[in-house]
Amino acid sequence: MTAPKALLIKNGKIVNEGTILEGDIYIENDIIMEVAPLISAKSAHVKVIDAEGNYILPGVIDDQVHFREPGLTHKANIESESRAAIAGGITSFIEMPNTNPQTTTIEKLEEKFAIAASTSYANYSFMLGGTNDNLEEIRKVDPKSVAGLKLFLGSSTGNMLVDDPEVLEKIFSSTNMVISVHCEDEGTINRNLETYKAQYGDAIPMAYHPIIRSEEACYLSSSKAIELAKKTGARLHVFHLSTAKETALFSNKIPLKDKKITAEVCVHHLWFSDEDYDKKGSLIKWNPAVKTAKDREGLWKALLDDRIDVIATDHAPHTWDEKNNVYTKAPSGGPLVQHALVALLEAHHQGRITIPKLVEKMCHNPAILFQVAKRGFIKEGYYADLVIVDLNNPWTVKKENILYKCGWSPFEGSTFKSRVTHTILNGHVAYEQNKFSPEKAAKRLTFNR
Ligand code: DOR
């Protein structure tokens, strides 16, 4: 019998389920075998990593990314962006269907799984995209092997708007999968856009983006989706809340595992505000738009009081040339996976969030919400997906250290106090002190459903 591949991580502050344990983690092959204050190496074959008193977190699970493959690979691909994710401490991602072709059939979904199986650096799953006419495909999905269903209830990159109310009701009534929705009311947006186009033509100032893709557009669409979920009993997850007003639609009275309606907030909506458009322009143009500082405060409040359940990135790269365009031609979205965790750790340094709460929102809750099997926690018997972060090791985001294929970041010029020193994926040291392992250890996510 060959000896198992063994790894011992020593001297960490291990963050899990609201506690911080000073201790060690012992891993055999891809599984956490023991978490304890002091573990000694059982043989000379055990590889030892000294965490040097730094925090050890469960690998981050990002429930919303756009990696652009197939078809939009001039912007990004699964290999390039999952590599950036690993450097940022994200060990698992759920990728969206607005690729080319769109991921609206099981065949197209499996093609993506096949690409990820040979190129991804991080654990992966994908969402099937709902359309006005693919109900049969939705019904055929095996919920144990696919993350869920994504519906665009407002158009964004890729024209995947689902706007037929009868179809929506049928979809909501006929699947047990988590239905993740992009909520922005199309009619409201189009009316606002026409108003400002009449005034400015295509060169609308970027600061009008949150006025065009307005609070009302978000609220109207989110409320309608929630109403339909209540009527049909569907399991609804509202992606990227961007307004304080929408947060009143969600509850903190029930534990996450029992919630039928959940909410996500993204890093950019917690970080930027409309005061940043003058400086950052289209680099912070997202759908839904980054809104006011008051909205940002409201989102933080709802995150901390558990009306918002998870933090994600909505990583959505476009090329620099595409972004540097007039308002109507600059696409919405920006890359974030490499910087999301360190940005949230910066918010921790500012006193906004504790490390256990951050772990709850970025690691535990995405696992609970999507019923991801054996990930998201540092527990014996779970996969060894771990991140070691040094909270006092500042670095500045610069072109030379950006790993996204598009080569830019909305955080360029920002200095973060914290740094990911190691990322362990399925017991394999995937990233260590700025170096990637050439060996890929990613697995397809599975779901306890
Ligand atoms: O800003 C965005 N960009 N929001 C989305 O929902 C889609 C994304 C993209 O794919 O570019």
C-alpha cells in the first residue's frame, strides 16, 4: 500500500464557525484528518507548512463569476481567471451562463465542465441559463451535479433577458434548484436611458449610470421576483443587491439553511460609491450600478445583520479597449477574483467586519446556500481547501501583479494590508508565496441535494 500524501499546517489561527483556534491542521490526500492545538508529524514524509501565526481560513467559495469561456476568450478564460482566483484565496467558483454560445442546454453545460476539468486551477461548477424557451432542459438537470439555474430578469452582457411572465412562473414552479436572479427592471432602465441619450447622445457621463440603472429599477425587479418565489414556493437567490431599499425585502429571522429567499452582495457594491465615478469612470461601470454611499452603508448593515447571506465577486472581465469607450458602448463588469478577499480583509482592518463574520459570508454560507458537499468549513472529513492570509504584509495592486487576462483592475493603485501567502486546494499546495504549483488539483463541485 502506498503511503497517503500528507500535509501538516502548523501555528495557524484557524477560523471556523465563529471560533478562532490557535493550532494545526493535518491533511491526508485531499481530506482534513485532524484539527487540534498541537499535532506532530507522524512520519518524515509529511510536508510541513509553518503558518507563522497567520490566519487560516476555509477556501473562499465565489457563487458568481463570469470566466467568458467559450466564445469570449479575448476577455478571459477558465484557466486564466481560475488561476487569479487561487492567488486571491478563492478555491471554488460557480460560473455564469452568458458565454457564447450561451449555457442554456445540458450539452453546452457539460462542454464547459469538460473545459474546466482540463484547465481549471480551482474547483468549479456552472449554472444553466434559463431562457424564454428552455424549460425542458431545466427540468432535465441533475441538481446534485450542477450548481443551479441563472435567470437574467434585467439584460446585461449577453442578452439573456427572460421577460415572459408566464414562462417565469412555469420555471419558478418546475424546479427545486436554487434559482439565482439578476434583478433590474428593463422598462425603467430603457426609459431612463432614452431621457439621458436625448440630452447627451452616446457620451452620457458615467456618473449617470446609477441614475439610469436606478434604485427603482432594482427594487421593482427584486420585489417581483420575491413575490413570484413566495407564490410558487421556489428557492430564490437574489444576486448582487446594490441598494439599501432592496435589503428590506429580506429576512434575518430564519437560519440560512431554512431560508427560501436569500441574498448576495458583491465586493464592488461594498467598496465603491457614486463618488468614485469621476475618478474611475467606466472601470466601475457594473450592472447593477454602484450606487450612493448611503446605499453602500445599507448593504453593509444588511450583511452584518444577516439579511444578506453571502459575499461574491460577479467577476466580469472586459478588455481595457472595450471598457475605454463612451457610456453607451462601454460594457458593464470588471475583474475581481484576485482582490476580493484582500479587499474584505481591508474592510476588517477598517473595523467594518470581524474575520469570523467574513468567513461566514465568503466560505460557510455559499456552501450552505448551494449545499456544496464537504467544502466551505475547516472540519475533519471535509476537503482540504484552505487559505493562509498574512494581515500585515502590505502590497499595491499594479499592472505587473495583475493576473487577469484583461490585465487591469478597478483596484489598481490601491494598497492592501493583507496578502494571501498560501492556497491549499484538495490537500495540494496550489499557491505558495506568489508561486503556482504546475500540477492542477481542481475538482468538480458536488451538491448534497
Ligand atoms: O456588470 C455586469 N457584467 N453585470 C452582469 O450581470 C453581467 C456582467 C458581464 O457578464 O459582463
